[in-house]
Amino acid sequence: MPRIHIAKTSPATTDFAAERSDLAAAFRWAARLNMHEGVANHFSVAVNDDGTKFLMNPNQSHFSRIKASDLILVDANDP
């Protein structure tokens, strides 16, 4: 019987779970529609009202391989 690996989660990957899931799906769908050009493009989604915190794809990740847990949380007010 195959072994099933359950990834451990942390607050960094479970915060904004719905937004992470939706954004990761958007990346993969864009790749399916051939709407990607290498690894230099990005999508992002604001997760606070003033738009200073947002989720986006990590550098050099192909759209077809992005998972919700890969997305990074960026805070424009954090030096």
C-alpha cells in the first residue's frame, strides 16, 4: 500500500487559506490556457483593506507548478 505524506502546516502557510487556494488555481489555469511567459510574470492578491499586504508567486516559479503553500506574503510596510 502506498504511503501518504501529510505536509505539516504553519501559520505562514495557513493564513489566508482561501486566497492562497484561489490564487494558486489562477496561476495553474493561466498556464493551462498558455497565458504564461516563462517565470518573469506574476499575479497578486491584496489581503488587507489598504492593499499593503498581498500574496504573490515566488521568483522563478513556473505558473503550472505553483501551490497554495508556495505563495509568499508580502508586506509593503515592512522594510
